[in-house]
Amino acid sequence: MVNSGDKVFELDRAVRAAMSAEQRQALDQAVANGAREGFQYRYESIRLEDGNASMPAEGLNGFTRWLSTGEARALLRTVTGFADVDFADGQATAYSPGDFLTGHDDDVVGKHRRAAYVLGLTPTWRLEWGGLLLFHGADGSASGWMPSFNSIDIFAVPQIHSVSLVSPAAAFRRYSITGWLRSDANGA
């Protein structure tokens, strides 16, 4: 998945594999140019159903449903301090070498996002492989969290953050489920 301004392009592995070397090079250059000037990303994703959906929760969709109900939702309300968290949404993500996500704050009008989460699914990771969840300070400083297996990182929205470039030396993709804890405010 890459973006060009507000447009999102879903380029799965098969599509990228079918591209010529020239097309891949042009895409890489366009993504790099976009990152120099503003919000840009490149990573793979599979969209999950919102946890409040009425359809049966199958496969990974069971995770967003679980976060959106019962004891899990009650715990998330307590941990975040947001009593109005009604449901979670999410996406499964894979960051390959060269993938990244530039700074942004997740505050999207009408989405009523209270907090964001990242569930780490990569069993082995090294700090120097990148893919760090970085939090940007107003003074230009940064602090970060390394991907960690079977741990969930939760942070309030809005907060400027990014995912650092995954190194070509990374032995694996950086896998996670990411998403937002949201309110149903105003019927959203």
C-alpha cells in the first residue's frame, strides 16, 4: 500500500511482482519524493472488519471483535482513560525492507479515534533492522519502541508518530495488527 496525497494504492505482492524493473524503480522514486515533502507510506496491509460489525468474526477479524467486546473493551477503557471507547478497527500490516510510515497523528475528522494500538507479531527482531514506532517531540526529539512479539502498544490520538525505515538487512518482514480504539460518537 502506498499513497499519493489523499489517494491510496493497494499494490499486493502479485501486482508488484508483475511490474517491470523500470516500473518498480519509478514507484520507489515517487514514494521517496513523496516522503521528502510530506505524509507518505509504503507497507502491505489487509483491512480488518470493524469490531462492531454484525457479520461473523472469522480469522483475523476475530481480533478486532474481541477488542470491541466484554472484558477486553472494559480493560482498554480503563487503560486509556476513555470511557467512550466503543469498538476497535484494524489492519494486518507487513513492513518489508524499504517500507516506512512518515510522521502523522491519526486524528481523522469523523473517525472518533481515542487511541491507537500496535500488536507485534514478529517473533524475532533486532533494533538495527528499523521498523521502530517513533514518537515525535515538539522540540524535534524522538523516542521509540522496537517491534516486540505478542505485545500491544497503546497510545492516545492525536500524537505525532512514524515507523522508521526497515533496513535492507532485516531478515524478516515486520508483522503487526494496527488500528484504533474508537467512539461511536454522532453515529460514526
